[in-house]
Amino acid sequence: MPYVLLGLAIAAEVTATLSLRASEGFSKFGPSAIVVVGYAVSFLLLAKALTALNVGPVYAIWSALGTVGAFAGGVLLFGEPVRPVAVIGAGIIVAGVIVMNLGGGMSHG
């Protein structure tokens, strides 16, 4: 269950981040409300996941997949440019998280 909570926390964080872009500087109410609710939900779910999982690897996964998700969402939803170096960077972020977790230690105990 903590991994499901982590996945939902990541989804909420990416949704909030993309809504931040759509809010146009908090000038649009709907996207602005999604930003506030999305980040609140993300942190709540992350906190719940951390009752069973270790903070180091979990935060690395949450932030890395949030970064990659925001990058992909920016491209797909807002037509932001895709540069090869950015794709390589996203791959390096994911590889870094994988390497961090090779030693295990995700769960308490």
C-alpha cells in the first residue's frame, strides 16, 4: 500500500505542477485551485507513504518522477520543445534513482 500512496503522491505533484503553468501566474482560478489542492494531496500522501518507507529513496523517487512527469507533461500539454539533451537529462535522473535503490532499504526495518 505505501507504494500505491507514493504513486498517487507523484501523480498529484505532477498535476499540481502542470496546473501551475496553466494558472498563468495564479490569474486563473480553476488551475490555481488545482495547484493548491494537488500539492496538499501530494504531501499528505507522501507523508503517509513515509510511515512505512525510508525518506531518502522515497524522496528521490518522488522528486525524480515528478521532474520527468512535469517535463513530459510540458511537452504533451503545452507544446514545450523537446531537446535531445533534455531527454538525456531525464534518463540520467531516472538512472540515478535506480542506482540509489540498488542497495535496497526502501522499507523500514
